[in-house]
Amino acid sequence: MNPNKVHRSRKYHKILRRMQSRLWLVFGVVCVLFVVLIIRLMYIEYSSGEKYEKIVLSQQGYANEIIPFQRGDIVDRKGTVLATSVDVYNVVLDCKVLNQYPDMVDSTIDAVTEYFPEITKDQIKEALSDRKDSQYEVLLKKVDNDTKEAFELMADEDANKEKIKGIWFEKEYMRSYPYGTLGASLIGYCSNGNTGALGIESQYNGELNGANGRRYGYYGDNNSIENTVIQPEDGKTVVSTIDVNVQSIVEQEILNWNEAHKGEGSDGSLNTACIVMNPSNGEVLAMASYPGFDLNNPRDLSTRFTPEQLQTMPEEQQVDELSKLWTNFCVSSTYEPGSTFKPFTVAIGLENGNINGDETYMCDGKEVVSGHEIHCVNRDGHGILTVEGSLMESCNDALMQMAAAIGADTFSDYQSVFGFGQKTTIDLPNEASTKDLIYTKEELRNIDSNLATNSFGQNFNVTMIQLASSYCSLINGGNLYKPHVVEATLDQSNNKASGNNDVVLKKTVSTDVSDMVKKYMLHTVTDGTAKGVQVEGYNIGGKTGTAEKLPREHGNYLVSFIGFAPYNNPQLVIYTIIDQPNVEDQAHSSYAQEITKNILDQILPYLNIDRVEEDVVQE
């Protein structure tokens, strides 16, 4: 063999072995690197997988839709719906989709503008041109379900399936009030979607609202989507203590009186209001104030002003007028109660033992207190009156003498016992405070005229709900209940989620004193100043009120009546106020009695309150 060839062969094999070794080395390094990479990926997946998954998913087509919750209903005590949320829809244009089908643009525009005349062709064309890739252009809001379904039926027809693209509907809810103006300031309304304003809507906003749901998923290559849905949690139903029929009767009689006493360019009164309560538990059956407003259009002033007046009315004045309309007089306004407070003065004297009911008082038409002549309603005097007769004739003179016997300290203490100067904490917003609108013990003690005028309800302020609640305690045996307008809240299965129990805040008077005051007020209706509220077949007790407003010399009055029925087993308390009746001579409680009688004529039979054989209880 040629030595040169052998040498070359050996050299070749040596090089080959060297190359194989290097290949195995490279292969080994690659395997090690591959194992390291796998380990690293496993570590990343374990430690940061969620982070990178979000990054990847964020770069994919993503479908995300909020499913709105339905705000809970407000119903009356028998389940009649007072406020509800109804389905409405936004008409939405997907510009990106429609621009992909240029031959369908005109037919889609024609169909949309035909079914939704509020949408213009230019509106759609502008969106398609200026915002080509937008997938969410709201063309119209709050379309009703019938119109939406009619469009969808048309679009689903075989002849139209290839003519309409890029239109879809977004579901929302709109608050609706089936009875319009009924209980307006009591129920309240919603602003900015699901934000309660005024009344129960505001006070129970948290319970009425729920939580939105969500539908989401990821678009694949074939534009299909796999949905994941989190269902919304709807709001709770709020069951009020209101009886819609009692509320309707009260509001109608208030309206009737004001319509009958309207003048040119003026209402029948500045304010008229009425509360009907159950004295045995503090439930409010009706709460109405005039003037009112339409809950479905709460900012509408056209019912109170002409178009010409509204056109020239400054914005600040319009806001002020709306504020007046929205005010719940029964809760948010204060005033001097007048003679409806006199039963409380009598009750204080009887409870404390300063009077026993057998006293007599000489009324000569006035009392001179701290050098001031404070007159009785009868300037000529009532003559000699008993305690009962003092209430029956509404004698200021006799009440001032009782207050002097009671004393400033005791009088002040019992005002606090009855809750005057304090909030009732009723479950409604904007309850007015009277803390600074009532005399302190020192002010009553140091100025005799303060005590004298307070005895018959002047020179201090109350709210209607405050006086009505306190009055309930006078005729129910002495239990001062916390007033409330909501009985319970119910979940979606109509199970009770929460409730307002009948809460006794304090004891005001004994049963014996309560019985005596009830008898006095019964005779005030049968033989005294409140004869105008008598209803055939029922024994009714009550007290009239006539309070001269400040400034005294202007001749403006707030007239009222507060009463209960039936005498032997009080099942309702009614309190009616007319603030500045539009009449020449305002100082007559007969106007409030007229409204009250018309209400009682209807609600006493409706509430199944038994008639009695005799109209007068024999003593």
C-alpha cells in the first residue's frame, strides 16, 4: 500500500473523529440549553404566568359588555307598584363592521332612519366617515322595547339579512312612576341613572340599587366568540307603609280645595299638606303636600308657569321654584303649630299633677304677662271655663293660666319628652331640625311671656311629622313611636331582607292622662271648635289650630286640624295644614276642617273602621 495514501487515510479519520466529538459537544450543549429553557418556561409559567397571559390576551380581539342591574321597585303596603324600572335600549352603530360592507351602507341607513325617525342620515354618515373604526356609536337613547323588537323582526327577514349590518342594541333601565304625581316628594325620583333624589328613592338608594353583571369573551380567527357571563344582581324591592288609595284620596281633596280657592295668577295656598298615620305603630299611611310635581318629568315647571314666563325666568329663579316643588313640607318645613299644641299643654299639667281636670279658669279676653297684653281668640272673653272647656273653645287665656301653674322647668322638660326640638329620625331625607327653634329652659324661666305664648303654640317651631308623631302618643296610651314610611325590603325571591320594627322611643304620658285628653278632644269635635270634621257614624276627636305668621301685622295665618278616629280604639291620626289660604280672612281653621272631613268621609269606610250607633259617646 502506498504510504502516502495510508497517511492521508489516517489523517482523514482523525479529522472525522474530531468533528464528531465537536458535533456531540454541540448537541449536548443544545440539549442542556433546551432543558434549561424548558425549566425556565415552567418557572415563568409558575411565577408570572398570569401576568404574561394578560399581556397576550390584551393583544387579542376582546368582547366586553356590561349587563345592567335592575333597580328595585317601590311598592305600597299592598304591593301596588309606585316606582319601577322598565327596559329601554340604546341604538348603537358599529362603524367598523358597516364600513366593511359598503354595498349595505345605504340600505342600513334607510332602515334605521325609518324605524327611528329621531336619527338622521347625516348623523350616521358622519360617524362612518369621521370615526371609521369605532365600534360603539350611540345613535339614540331610551328606545322602548316594542320599537326595538319591530326593527329586529324586520332585520331578521330573509329579504333584509343581507341589507343591514353594524346595528345592535344596548339594554338599559329607565325609572318609571305609574301614578305620575302621586306621593311625589315622598317617593322621590332618580337622577343620573340610578341615583335616588328625594324621598324613599334617596333614603333607600343603597337597597334599591344592585350590582352590574358582565358578559365577556375572546374573538377567534373565525370571528366567533365564547361568552362568559356574570349575571347582574338586581336591587331589592322596598315595601312602603303607604296605602295608595288613602294617598290618592288625600291628594285629590287637597287639590280640590286649592283649585276651588285659586285666584288669578295665584294658588289656593302657599302650601297645603296632610299626614295620615297609624297611632299604634308609627306607620305613615299617607303623606302629601301641595303643590307637587310629576315624578316622570320632575324638572317640568310648565304646569305652574306659562311658556312666556319660563322663557324670561332667570335660571336661578327656576332652580328656586324647582326646590320649592321638591320640598316635602311634612318633613322639611318648620312653622308655629298654634292651637294644635294646646292638648300637649293640658297633658303636661295633668301628667305632672299641676292640674287635675277639676279646675276652672276665668277668661276675660287677655292675660297681662310681663307688662304685655296677650289676647285670647275671643277678645270679649269666654267667661268661666273648665279644663275641658278650655280645649273645646280653644281659649288662649285659660292655657296661659295653666302654663303658669305648670312652671317653666316642667313645661320645658315635657316639651323634650314629647320630642319637640328634636328630630323624629323618620326614614326620609332632609328632615328639618327645630333644635334652635324652641325656647330653652332658661328662656322660658326668665321671660314669662315666652312660657305664656308657648302654651298655645306660638313662638316656637315644629315639623308636621314631629307634631303628628307626638300627638299619636297622646291618644294611644302614651307610647311615642318612631315614625316610618318603609315596612320592609325584599330580595329577588321575595324573602324579607330587612324590616322596620315598631320602635317605641319613649313613654310620654300615662294611660289615664291619655284617656282624659282623648275625651276632651272628642267633645272639641262634637261641641267645640272642630264641629266641621264630624262624619256621620264615627266618633272623632281632635283639635283645631290657627297660628298667625311672622310678621304678625301682615295678617297671614297657618290653619290646621289634627285628630283621630275612632274614639274608643284610635286607628288613625290625621293632620292637615293650610299655609296662607288664598282667602280674604285667613284666620279660620274651618278650611283645614273642610279638607279633613272630605278625606275622612272616604278613608274611614275604606279602612274598614266600624261605625257606631251613636255619634256621641255618653259620659
